[in-house]
Amino acid sequence: MTSAFIEIRDIKKQYGPITAVKDVTLDIRKGEFMTFLGPSGSGKSTTLYMLAGFEYPTAGDIRLNGRTLLDTPSHKRNIGMVFQRYTLFPHLTVGENVAFPLRIRRLPKADVERKVREALRLVRLEGFEDRKPALMSGGQQQRVALARALVYDPPVLLMDEPLSALDKKLREEIQFEIRRIHQETGVTILYVTHDQEEALRLSDRIAVFSQGKIDQIGSGQTLYAEPATRFVAGFIGDSNFIDTDVVSVEGSHATLALPGGRTVSGVPLHSAGPGKTAALLLRPERIDLKVGEAGAADALSGTIRDITFLGNNTDVLVDIPAGKQLSVRLPFGHPMLDGLRPALPVALSFNPATVHAFQG
Amino acid sequence: MLLDFDRLGPWKWVLITITTLVCLFLLLPIVFIAALSFGSSQWLIFPPPGWTTRWYGELFADPRWLQSAFTSLKIAAIVTVLSVGIGFLAALSLNRGSFAGREVLRALFLTPMILPVVVLAVALYAFFLRIGLNGTTLGFIIAHLLIALPFSIISIGSALEGFDKSIEDAAILCGASPWEARLRVTVPAISHGLFGAAVFSFLASWDEVVLAIFMASPTLQTLPVKIWATLRQDLTPVIAAASTLLILFTMLLMIIAALVRRGSKQGTKP
Ligand SMILES: Nc1ncnc2c1ncn2[C@@H]1O[C@H](COP(=O)(O)OP(=O)(O)OP(=O)(O)O)[C@@H](O)[C@H]1O
Ligand SMILES: [Mg+2]
């Protein structure tokens, strides 16, 4: 455990009666790309700001390389940060902006020039030295901000939704650049976003925030395949939840009664309480669909309500018993697609070992 | 647009007439004074029977006029520096702070603007009498600072309002201490607000007369006080000359301020 580069220990942040962050504990390895993902108001920025030193935790500790950061003021932490809003110094040119941290550190002039050139090359903005920020696009400004945050080789780079003001196409382009820069520099990055696609694309690991705490930490694949809570299951990827009754529990697995009366056994059960019901997570693309009445091996019967073509996928909305609906996703060119029509009876099945149930 | 100038029809001429009259109303006294200052009659007759620069000669030959102009300039300059400095700090705390009573404090800072100047003058006079500040440069400075500060706080405050605090935070993470960040990043970024504060503070002191009359002594007089005092003794066109120069100087400052404001707007907006 002591091998972690950044250790966040039980930090808490209280604003009067509001608890913005509660008991967040997290270890980050050197060179890791860690993303804080979560809905608005879940405490991602507050956690990041405590790392930056703009907020002081009500309780807990943050250590970098084994030493606490909390007694170091922001300007001495030597941390880089890119903000959600455009924060280039308006009266300075691009070159002067990137040179600013080096001038503060009183580096010799020749070093400043060389490092500024390198940093601007890193973000592919060579030749923009003499531009004023106001004359640059949002994407360019954020790249300059990135160069300014990296020019002094900080061990840690914080990014608080740096791309949220950009349009989708530009966002993807800069995500790619950020990934390349991460690989080229090896800097440890803490990245905040509420866009799951962005998190999945960029991160080594993702910490999913919900109401001021971390629900789960893991790689994108882990979070998708093995969600620890119903919140994570619903937040990462598309999901169907159906209400089931818990018939019996065998260790960490359960037998559940599905709408329509059939039961499935051997479903991994995540217990959040002693309730007799559980929400069953079914990913749309992991449900098998057959035309016709349900047989003995099928879990659910239903009728097709709607079919939506989405390019590489087609979503089939199926009415199931108890007035519920399930969305089933079929890839483009799936042999069964031609035979599907609304009002057609269908049978649904899934592998119980690969789904999850969350006891309520 | 509802009130499109080109579609007003005959109303257009009414509007033009009213605008012209208002402009004349505002400008005529100035033109009148300027004309009198070059008039050859020593009884301030209008229209002047002839033209001369004699009164300007007399003005510049009299050391008391120069002395009072210099006093005005000195007091206004010191008031400007103090007003911008204190105004910056006050605006910063009103803008950024989250302490109790912030709005009350803001209102308090702005009261000198709405308080009748005479009331302020009488109060200050009575107070300064006790602590011996009447007739001193310091007394002048404090009195004028009181009326200049609201202008500074408003001008700098609105500039800070339009300045994203994250930019200062970015400078701090870049390694600048909080005050270094404010001086190297915030101050240049809100320089138009600081400049506006300086111009308004200077003018607030430069052509202020009511407080100055209460603060003045026979040996310490600002230009407006000198004009007023001279006016009471004899009605010489030298007063018109002094007034004209005073107005010219004020106008010059306003023009510079307008130019700077336009320059800074072009700098920030592509
Ligand atoms: N200075 C503050 N005073 C009071 N409450 C605050 C303050 N800063 C944050 N909060 C509260 O703390 C909670 C977490 O805020 P935070 O900004 O960390 O959320 P976030 O996850 O970054 O959300 P977003 O995606 O909207 O940026 C919110 O409920 C917010 O209202
Ligand atoms: Mg945030």
C-alpha cells in the first residue's frame, strides 16, 4: 500500500450542513491515468480541489510520495492543472502564458525559450507563440493551458472537465491528444468528467463518484462487467433493470423470481440491504432473443413493441410481463433482424453467471 | 427593432431637435466661459467687444493661481493613488469574500456618493476641528478620498466581476503566491477598471469645491476654491481663463479615458 504515488486517505469536506465529499480513499500509481466519473454535484471537483490545495479537507490526509501535501500551499505543490473554464492570462501571448510558470521559477532565459518551444510542440501549437488567447479557438486555448500546466514537468496533472465546453468532434480529437501526451510524458493524471465515454476512452482506472463518495474503482472493463453497486451499473454503459424477488441466497449467489413466474439460479448477488427484492441488471447486448413462444430454457417471454435502427446497432424494445420493458441490442447485420416486426412474440434468455443483481 | 431611427418619420426631426437642444444646454456655458476668457472687456461682457489673451497672461503671472493649481494637482494625484489602491483591496474583498455583513459593508462604502456633499463637509469640518486637520493637506486628502473611493470600488468591482477567479487560481498553481498572482495576472487583466478608477478619482478631487471650501485655509487652496474665493472679491476675466483651463484639463482626461477604454475593448474581443 505504501507503494502508491498519491494516497488519499478518508478525506472529507464539509460546507456547513452540506457534505460535499465523505470518506474518499484512493491510491494512485505513478504514471496512472485516473478518472473521477460521476454525476453533477457528486464531489469530483471538490476532491480535485483538495489535491490542488484550493480547498482544505475537513478530515483525512492526502500524501504524495509518502509525504502529506496538506501543509504545502497551492503555489508550492508543483502540481499542474487544466480548468473547465478558459484560464489563459488574457494580457499575455501564448508564448508568455506557457513561459509564466518558468519565469516565476526564475529559470534562465535560454531554458525558458527551449521549454516553451517543447511544450507547444507537445500540444501541436508551434508557431502560435505571439498570438493573444482571445484570438484562439476554445480547443486551442485548452491545449495552450495544457502546455502551460506541463511546461514545468509537474509530477501530477489535474484536469477538471477540460473539454466540457467543446463540441463533440473537437472533444474526441483532443481526447486523443491527451492520451498521446500522457503516453509521451508519463505524467500522472487525475481527470474529472461526467462523460462516461470520455472516461472509458482515456483512463487506466475510473473512480465512480456518487453523492460524495466513491462507489467503485476499477478499469472501464471491470466497472462494466463487474459493477459493485446498482449506481455504477446504471451509470456505465446502457442497462436494463428489472425488479425480481429473492427466492433464496446461496453464498454470494441467488435464485431470483422473474416477472412472469420463471426463476433463475446462480445470479451473482450484491447485497446492499436485507430486502426481499433485487434489481437485476441485464445489458442490452447480452440478452439472447428468439422469435416464438418461450421454451423451458428461456427466462422471459415478451412481445416486440418497437425497433430502432441506430447505425451499427439496432435496439429492440420488448414488452415483458408486469408492464415492464426491456431493450435488446443487436449488431448491424444480425441474421435475425430481417424477421423482426412489432407485435411479434419473442423469448428472452441470458447467462445467469454474467449478470448481476442488487439487493435492495 | 421597435424604435428604429430610420422609421420614425416626422418624429425623427423632433428627436434631432431635442438632442440638439440638450447638447447646446450642456455645452453653451462652457463655450460662454471660454469666449469670456478671451474677451477684451474686464467686466465679463457678452458678446466680448474684442479679443485678447491678456487674462491668461495675468493668470500665469500670479503665483497664487499657480500655487493653487499645484495644490489641486498634488492632492488629486495622492487621492488617485490611495483611492485606486484602497479601492482595489476593498473591491477584492467585497467580490471574493464570503464574510457576514458583506452587503452592508458594500453599501457603507458607497454612502459618500448619495450623502449630500454639504452634510459630509460639515461633519468632516466639525470632526477635523477636534483633531486639528482643517487647513492641512492631509485633511484635504482624507476628505477627497471619501468621495473618490466609491468611484474606485464601483469601477474596479465591475472589472473584477468580469474576471474569472479561475485565472488567478491557474496562476497560483503555476507557482505564483496569491499576491504575486494578483499583481501579475489579475491587475493587468482588470487594468481598464483600474484606469477608470484612477480617472474618476482624480476628477472627483480635481474639480471638487464644497469639501474643499471647508478644508481650505488662506494659505492652502485648491484651484476651485481659488476660483470661488476670487469670484467673491472681484469679477475678473482671469476667473474665466482659469475655469477654461480647468475644463480643458478635465476634458483631456475624459478623452484619454475613452481612448483607453476603446483600446482595451479591442484587445479583449477579437
Ligand atoms: N463552496 C461551496 N460551498 C457550499 N457547497 C459547495 C461548495 N462547493 C461545492 N459545494 C457542494 O458540494 C457538492 C459537490 O460539489 P462538486 O463541485 O465537487 O461536484 P462535481 O462532482 O464537481 O459536480 P459537477 O459535475 O457539477 O462539476 C455539491 O453539492 C455542491 O453544491
Ligand atoms: Mg465539477
